Amino acid sequence: MPKLKTKKAAVKRFKKSKSGKILHFKANAGHLMGKKTGKRKRKLRKCAEVSLSQKSRITRMLP
């Protein structure tokens, strides 16, 4: 059986935690940050967990 290839686009967008959760980075943190409140910007820094419906698809992309 050949090795599974990793989807490079998925590597850039998702990461696995040590406990096995798949995390994604939040949207709306790329630019135009001056008009956003400090509270909103702080919340955008943290990663969020991927929903259960998406989890199985993303785990296949990240062997």
C-alpha cells in the first residue's frame, strides 16, 4: 500500500491538537483590523474546533 499524500491546502488551514481535535483559524482577521474592537480581535486570535460534520473529511486530508 503506498503512502498517503497530505493535501497541502488543508495543512495551511488546519492543525491537529495533541488530544486529537482538529482546529481551524478564524475568519475576518486578515486585514481592515483598525475598525474592529480589541475584544473582537482578541477572540479572532484563538483557534476553534472543526464541526463534527467536517471532521471526517478533514482527517482524511491530514494523514
